[in-house]
Amino acid sequence: MISCKFGIGQHVRHQLTGALGVIVDMDPAYALQTPTPQSLIIHEGLLVLPWYYVVMEDEGGDTVQTYVAESQLTGELSNEHLDNPELDDIAERVRSKITSPLLRH
């Protein structure tokens, strides 16, 4: 069983850039195509840790989805960010989707 530090809908920060993000999905291990040293420079030990799909703002203020290793993220204590209200809205929508029952016919 894989133990994950973060949950879907949780605010996180990228340790290197300090960018605020929201977890929208996760994988128990690296699940994209096998990286080559030229395309992605990471330690092989990171490939077996949980990876997260995170919505973040880029340098231009646009929201982008990225794929980040758990060890590159830290938890964010606050759920309200006056400088990033769009990410707060995304987090709230994601959390409401995972807690609300699905209607099935």
C-alpha cells in the first residue's frame, strides 16, 4: 500500500519555486512515459514515490496543470489565498466533487 502525504483538493506549494497549487489527481508512482535523462532530470528514487497532478499558476498568471513528485511539495496550512482566489475556487470545486454523492440512473 502506498502512503500519500497529500489529498485531492489540498493546497500545496512547490518547494523549489514556491508556487501555490491544488492537487487534482495522484498516481502511486511515476505513470507518464519512461523519462530519458535528456527530457527529465530527476533521481530514479523519485519515480517510485507518489506523484501528483497539480494545478498551479505559471509566471504569467495563467493556470497550468503539472506533474510533480511528492518530495517536491509541501503542505499549505491555509485554504484562503487572497493573491490566488482562482486556485481557492478550484480547490473548493475539487473537494466538493469528491465529497458529494454521484447520481446514477
